Amino acid sequence: MMITNHRRSLGLGISLAMLALAPALSAQSSKGPSPEIDEWSSHHIVLSPQARAVRSERLRQAAAKRQVSLQQFLPATPVEITDNEWAAEFAGRRRRREPRHRSFERDWSLDMGPDASVGATNYPAKYSFDIENANCATDFVVYATGLAGTLNQAGIVAYNNIYSGCGGTVPSVYWAYDTNSGQVTTSPVFSLDGTQVAFVQTNPSGYGEFVVLRWAASSTDTITDPTPLSRTTNTGYPTCTAPCMTSAELQTPGGISTMDATSSVFYDYNSDTAYVGDEAGFLHQFNPVFNGVPEEVTINGWPVQVNTTSPTALTSPVHDYNSGRVFVADTGGYLYRIGPGSFVAQSGLLDYSESEDGGPGIVQGPVVDSVSELVYVFAAADGSGGCTSGADCAGIYQFGVDFPGASFGLETTVGSSTIAGQGEPNPLYIGAFDSTYENSGNATGHLYGCGNNGLAPTLYQIPFQAGVPGAAIAGPVLAPNTDAPACSPVSDIYNPNTSGGPTEWFFLSVQNDGESSGCSAAGCIFNFKDTAWQASTAYSVGQEILDSSLHIEVVTVAGTSGATTPFWNGSTGKTTPDHTVTWLDQGPLSAATPAAWQALHIYTKGTEILDGNNNIELATSSCVSGLSITFTTTPGGTTSDGTCTWTNLGAIATEAARMAGGTSGMVMDNTASSAAEAGASQIYFSTLGNEACATSGGTGGCAIQASQSALQ
């Protein structure tokens, strides 16, 4: 079944546009289900379509083996949302919509406990059993709470029944554990079949523990009444009865226990090998992990101390399946490549924030392009003094996978770090590549990130042509310089099946002072449209793309685009011809929300308002509005209003919502590849601060699901 949201109203709040939930397994293809996993490492590595296909096939095979055991969790009767049910829900939410601005509504928001959070650099983990069919019983999402496990507080929790069309309690606690009083402050990863989870936690002694956990569905677990788990020996783990766990304390080769609150487990699905760093600068390797007796590798130079002279805490490592290298950065500001074997190459000093002023240093692992064999590092302060008023610059560095020791790669600056004497810079979190880059095969496309850290956080686009980065293009300011809040990691999602044409969005947040009126100067999550222009492509009226100057262009005359990128007009309200297509410039991408129309109001030429259809309207002259109005819904169309004439500039291309303290990293579950498939369409994250969690009640750190704007 396909249900399409033809209006992009309410965007992220209501676009559950295709949910054929929990079909019987017998109705699935003869090849079996095709699962999909989205967890932290999905945002740190770029794979070729061939590599993605191999990973998908291995997931499918693992899920097929798991299929029989899942029968116990499936409802006796498949759960579907009918067109009438969806229409009723849609209409109900429309009646509740605040008309002043588009509302980023939470689908659900659950209290995980006071001060609970996945963490600023971390992500939940989502397992979809079959990307062609959303399943109420077996699709689930795992959140680390960041709190120490007790009899009354889960350290890690999973939710199923997560879609709005599911029966009963939406969502439901699938399982919740106190993992031997551990505190999970890193991101979890899944086994191929989703029946096991690995992560690092801090044990009651304050040291890091590598944990492997086999879960079991529960009807009684809650956040405040979790199942307590004790450690099973590693040799007993493969045959233990779920739920059960084993763990290994992270130690130096000399047997000294170390800490880890900064490095998540990277799992290599090809070899059943995991890598994780610690705060003493050691990189650890575990093999096997899920498919045998979990064991740390302690031969041939492992664990590896990547910096023996001035070690600092390591970020999350990333394994490159193509070169076989492992890449990791540290808070001291260096990038390291490990391999072949335990050989280490260290870059030059890339981030001076930790060494100069006790700042954050590099806080997230690198992003690795396994197709073009490139590595990207995000540094808060480059030590150059080359930006505004002698400030250091925030920099994104590009390296080849075989970079020589002491090299600095190629830097692209993204605004200023904090000016000397004015405090520490904020962390520079990772950006996200768009689908053009990921599918190009030669590193051509765009990277979106939040820079100007420590001043007014600003969105940047970096264009790439065959691996060569261009100068960063500054986009909208996300928050004023008053408090200079930090941003979040960026996540990007492309969907080819959107009603009206393919659409792409990226998501990020700021921790305070969000620019949108919907955020009331508090922590704020944004989404921005970044659909790229395509050559020789059929476009219909209303489709929107982001042009090379970060302006939104909307189709007013349908047709087929030209063979080369048009020369964009660059002025709001002006048109650009493109073979048989005509584009209308909506204006630059913006984090602000235009005001609503007002009766008998004086407007100046060029004023923009947001009409009741969530379209931007442009005043073509100075005027006074009338008593009432019905706006045209056609992009490029005009509406007479008192002495005003309004031009419809198309659907607003961004929206925002208040989130206490900003958000963690975000994972997605929309992976449908054709219009015939019916998958879910949500993002998952947690707040960094406490707020009222509407679904569960209570005030604390919230686990949140929100629907993607206009996606299916």
C-alpha cells in the first residue's frame, strides 16, 4: 500500500507517508526480508553502491536465518493503516496545527530519566527487519541513556511498536537493562541479525568495558524497572540464554585498566571484528565479537598506543574496508592511520583547541570515503590565526588513506573559531555528504556542516569536484552570537519516492538560541532542503532544488532541464530558464521562519510571509493588506490582497522545533528504493537537556522520534 502526502504541511511532524505495518512473513519475497541498520558508523563512512549491496545481502541472509525465531513476536493479524485511517489522522493533526509557522512535531517523546541523553557526539541505533515493510513487532531502536544502571534506572533501552499505525502503546519498551551497573556514554552497534548489541560502558570502578549483549523481548521491562544483567564469562556467552551479557575491561598491554567515554565501537561486518579506543590513547581490537567467544586481540602489537609521547583520549575509530586501514583521531588534535598490521602514521597537529586553551580538541571520529579513499577530519581550531580578528579558523581536513606521517592534508576553513581571550571554541561536529557525492563514484557533490564555532554558528556547504574541495559557501546563521551555542552532527537523507519528485534533506541542531521562531531562542533542531539540480531531468511544477548559491529554486513551468547547470538569476522572486523548465528563486536558504499574513497590515516591497498552505509569499510592492485572503497554491501564481499583490514562491524549504539543549546525532529509517516499497520514514535522537516528554509524561532527557518532511 502507498499513501502519499501531497501537501508538505507540517513537514517533519506528520509525514508518515507510507506505512504498511507488520505484514506476515509469508507475504515477503522468496529471498526473505531485507533488513537495514542505521547507527553511528553509518554516518562516518561512504560506501560504493556495490559495497552497500554486499552489506545489504549479508543483512538479508542473517535476517533469513532469524526469521523462524521472529514468528513469536509477530501479531497474529497483520497491522495496516488504511487510507481512511491515515486521512483521519492527517486531518486531526491539521486541525491542531498552529497556523503561525510550520511545526516540527514529535511523533513520540519518552522520558529516559533526569539528565539522560544519548550524548552530543553519539547516536541511537535503528534496526529495520525489512526495508520493504515497516514492522510493529520487530523493528526497534536502541538508546543509551548516559546514566548509570540501577534497579530503578536503565542504562540502555530499546523501543518497538514505534510507528503511529501500530496498535496498543506506541511506542513500547522492547527491553531495558541495567548492565551490571554500567553507564553507557557511547553509541551501540548491532550484529547482522540484530539479536545482539555491542557498546562500551563505564563500570562502577570508572573504567571502560567492552560489552556484548544478547537481548530478549520483555513485556515487563521499563526505564525505571529494568532487568539487571550480570556478567557472563566470555566462554559461556555464545550459549547463554538471553538476556545475557559479557564484558571485558579495557586495559593497557601491562594490565592497567583504562577509561573510555569518548570512543564508540566500530564493527566490521565482513570479519566480525570490532575496534574501539580508550582515554589512554590505545586502540583495541576484538575478534570474534558476535559469532564466537568475544575476545580481545593481544598479539602482533595490539592494543596499539597511537601516540606514545603525549597520548590523549581517542575518538571513535573507522575501519576502511577497501584499504584495510583503521583511522582514528584524538582530543589532542591528531589523526592516525593504523595498518597494515599495527603500523601507525600520525598527522601533523590539526586542532590546537585542546593544547592552547584546554578546549574540546577533535571530538568525533573521522569520516572515511571508502570509494575515493579519502579521510575527513573536523577540527575546532586550526592554530593559524588566519580568520576574523586574528582568530583561528575552524577547519575540515582531507587526507588520502595512505597519508604520510606529519602531513596536514588539505584544509577547507568553515568560519572562525573563538577569538583569542574570548573563551574556548565549541566542538566542530561532523558534517554530512549529500547523495550526489555518495553516488558519484569520484567524490563529486557537496558536504554540509556547521562551522563558525564559538561565534554565531553558521551552516556551510563545501562543493567537491572529483575529490577537490572548493571554498566553503556560508549559508544561514543558525543562532546569534549572543551565547554562541554549539551545533550537532549533521545527518542527510535522500528519498527518490517523494510525491512530486525526489527530495533530499539534512538535519542538525543548535544547543541554544535557535534562530527559528518555533524554537523561542532555546535549543533547536532544523531541517533544510538540499535536493541537487540534475541535468536532462523531467521536473514538475512545485519541485524544489538548492542551487549553487544556496538559494531555493522552485519549478513554475514543468519540463526537462538542460544538459548543463543554468546560470541562476540569484535574486529572490526572479526566474531562470533551463531548457524547457522555468525556475523561480525563493531566496537564500534560511533558518528563520517568516511571519504569518496579517489583515490591514502595511507591507513593504520584498516582504515575505508564510501563508496557511506553508508556502512563501512575496510582496511585489509596498502595500496594505485586505480583511481576508485565500492564497493561490500554484508556485509562481499571484494573489490580490487589498493593494497588495503576492507571488507564491513555493513551499518553505526548512523548519525547526524547540529541543532542550539541542540534540544528539540522528539516525534514519527511510531506505525504500522504489515506489512499490513501503518502509517507515522517521528520524531518531535524544535531547541533550531535560524537557517535558509528552508521550510518557515526566521531565527528563527525552528519546524522540519525528517524521521526515515530505518523505515516504
